[in-house]
Amino acid sequence: MTDVAPGRRSSWEWVAAGTGLWESTLASVEDQALRAPSLLPGWSRAHVVAHVALNARALGHLVTWARTGVETPMYASPQARDADIEELAGAPAQVLRVRSREEAQALAQGMGQLGAEQWQVRVRVRQGTAIAADTIPWLRAREVFLHALDLGAGACDQDLPVAFAHALLGDVSRQRSRVEGHPSLVLREEDGRARWEVGRPGPGAPQVVGDVRALAAWVTGRPVTLPVAATGGGLPQLPPWL
């Protein structure tokens, strides 16, 4: 089983690349088109932009926690998080664009101020899981890459760096394996060099085979541009992720 643990250096590079993809994709969306539906059910493109901007601010709270040692949650509450997204999604397009850019810059600046010991401080994400602060760049890289696809404005699975797709498949496989009742399956790169297990797949478990970037998109619920296929029948139905 291939399990690529994203290191901080790689994650920093992916934050930069993902932010570039996010910004170029967002720039291609005209102001009025921000009110159109995104690829996320129930959310407009403006909701996705608001979420990405506020995610940067929330991760910035974890950076503050790591720097100061003072517990600083990502969000005041789930209700406050949802309300803030709704409020910002209703803002004028220019406000959305500026917030997206400024919050990302503030997060990058904050991460750049952390020292080696501070990167090892334990903080808690929204779901309550404790992580080392050096996981924060990886969390941000996931957000900007995947939500760039969710805008439905030209970015696609083939825009994901191959190494990032490998790391994402390892991450998602581990997380999905912890979900009670999740279907077991094997994800296998089409050239056969890498595979990931979800759950505890037995001999008859389906194998989903494809290009590594298409697999990363499929297992996270995003559209694929290159085919993925399952042995023995149709693709398994997976619960939502991120």
C-alpha cells in the first residue's frame, strides 16, 4: 500500500501551486457568474469563494495558536462558521475577490513566522482532531486545489500535481477507512505502480483503476476528465468527503 505522507516542504510548494490555480480559476469567472451554482450541492460559486477565504482565516487561527500557545479555535462554533460563509457569499463580487486574496496572503505571512518548535505545537482542527501545526500547509493545499475544481470554471483533475495526487490519495484513504460502514475498496494507479486501500478490502473487493489525478478527484467526489473504472461492475458509491 502506497502511503505518501506530505512533508512540510512539499506542502508549502503545493500551497503556492494550489493558490495559483485557485486565483487563476477565480479570475476567469465573471462577476455575475459568481452567483451561478458551483459543483458543490447547494452552494453558489460565491459560497465556495467565501469558504476558501474564511478557511484561510480559520487556519490562521491555528497558526496563532501554534505561535502563542494560546488556544485559538478555527471557528467560534459550527453555526458561526456557516453564518459567516453565508454573509460573505452575499457580498459584492469585488469584496469576495479581495477577501480571498488578502486572507490567503495573511495566512502565508503567518505560517512564514513560525519557528521549528512552533511547527510541532499540537492544535485542533474543526472536527476536534489534534494535529501538529506543520500539517496546516497540507490542509490549505487540499482546500485550494479541490475548491478550484469546485468552481466549475475550467480547472480540472489534470491540473493537480502528480505528487500532490499521490499524497491526497493516501490521506483520503486513511480518513475514509475510519468511517464506520464505509465500503472497502482498492484504488490502483493504471500503470500498477501504486495502490491504496480503503477499509479492509478482501479478495472480492472492487478495484478502482485510473490515472492518479483522476483517482484523486473521484475519491474526493470531484469530476474526472480521464476515465476511472472498477473491476467487476460499476463504480462504488462513496459518502461525501471535504
